Amino acid sequence: MVTICKIVLSKYDFTTATLTKCDNILNDIESLQPDLILADLGIPGIGGEKAIGIVKQHEETKNIPVLIFSANTNIQHITEKAQADGYIEKPFALNTFIETIQSHLR
């Protein structure tokens, strides 16, 4: 799934970076300087929900849009609880995927 998303995003001229864990999320953000974070709840380490909380509580990163990427049936509730800016529910249509990302970058 990650590879497909990277290919699709590259066709829309997005530059992507992939992390396989989020134990040092603030250091990773400082290094990568993302315009948007697409977070999977199941990422190893502290997990996506906790990582989002850290991002949203930190003064220097709280304004970076964070979208949750998940097949969890409670994704809307988790998005609100984690203070994420939105979500992309798996499975998704490619146009919905791109439109959601673009709408959070405006």
C-alpha cells in the first residue's frame, strides 16, 4: 500500500518520505520538514495515535496537517481524539486520496 501511495503522490509532484516507526517523531519532523503528515495508526513503536498527539502538542509542529490513514471502523472518533486534521479511510478511491491531501495543503 505504501508503495502505491508513493507512486500516486509522485505523479502529482509530491515528494514523499516513509518512516517505519515513529519513536523519534519530533526529530524526524525536524529533519524532513513535511508540509503534511499521513499517519497510519498501526505504525510500530509508540503507534500512530500517540505520535499524532505528540505532533499536535508541540508548538513547532502543531500546525502541520496530519491525516490518519486507516481501515479502522472508528476512524472518525480516533481522528477527533488524536486531534488529527482529517482522515483517509482504507480502502479508498485514488481521486479521494489526492483530493483529501490537496485540501489540507491549501
